[in-house]
Amino acid sequence: MADTPAYFLADWLTLHELSIADCARLLDLVVKVPPPADDPLADITDPWGLVIGHLGQALPPAGNVLDQIRADVQVDLDPDLTRFPRAFTLHDAGGGLPFVSCPRTGLLSDLLVLGHELGHVCHVLNHPDSPPPPALRETVACLAEWLVARAADSGFPHLAALQAARDHRSSARSARVLGAAMANPSAPYSYDWNYPVARVIARRVVTTLPPDALWDIFRGHILLPDLVRLAIG
């Protein structure tokens, strides 16, 4: 078996059309947010359907894709935690349809995790034959988190605040990993590099772009270099 080719910071930057300066400016935009309580989630029989409804409320142009997801995409909310302890989305579980595994904790943050995976599913269905680069893939998922949080906040108090804290926690941890790679470009690739870029962009554009433009990001009509420019101003 051939060795896996080495993949370093320069390769990742080239793939995403980013520069070290772009990354430094994005990392400067990571903001600290104190976490609110992650309250127990009321007994909801269909949290996946609830999250689909809230994303549809926030993103009307996604209606047809969300209808397809509701009808055709399988979701396992009670996976074997020994084998599948974390949420994930398979791009093709058969028939060209993705599959979502998302263990529930019974807490409010479950809605945000489901929102993240729903964003991945929307992206997969918009790009069945050409997966987008990973930082853009995560940007879409993080956008979906924010859109669900903002749409559902009236019914679930503090959900948007919980999203802001979740966003910061992930951004800060992964920003340290990307920052270390920027100081040592020979460090091997880490998927964590994608998260601070994705989370900062999503947080910055979710309140500035209209729904049609946000849906264009999901559809691949607005690419990462343009989103970086929008995020850093």
C-alpha cells in the first residue's frame, strides 16, 4: 500500500485560497463568551423535525431541500455510544442520501448539534458529486447552528446565548491548533484548522447577509475567499 501523501499548512492554504494574513485576522476575531446553563430539553418526540422546521423558518429558500431531508434522510438519535459517541454525517449511506448519527444528551445543546449535522446534510444534497473543501463544509454547518439558534430562541430561552458560548469554546480550542501550525508550517494537517475559520465566518455573516445569500453559501455560489473578505471587513 502506498504511503499517504504528506499534507501541510501550505497545502491547506492553497486548497482554500487563504493566506497566513487571512488566518491571523480571523483568529483575532475569536471572541470570549461566558457559557449560560445548558438546561434540560423538554420531552420532544421529534427533535430532528423541530430543527428542520426552525432552519426552514430562518432560511425560506431551503424549503425544497428541507422537505427532501424530512422525507428521505435517515437519522439515528440513539446510536450505540461505544461505537458512535459523537455526532457525524455520512455523505452517502446508499442511494446518494446522507445519514446522520447524533446521540442525545437530553440538554438544550442537542438542538445545536442537530443543527450542525443538518447543515452538513443540506450541503451534501447541494454537492452530491463534488464535496467542498473542509473549511467551507464546516462554515455551512456552523451557519446552520446559528440559524437554528436564532430561529428557536423565542421558544427555547438562552439558546442563542448557548450557541455563542459553544461557538467560542470550539473556536478558541481549534484556534490554538491553527495558531501553532502557523508558527510551525511543517506541522502535519489537522482537521481542527477548519473550525476557527468556519466559526468566525459563520458568526460574522449570519446577521449581515439576507436569506437568499446565506442559501447561496450552502449551494456553493459564494466561496470561501469571498466569505473571508465579508468576515474580516
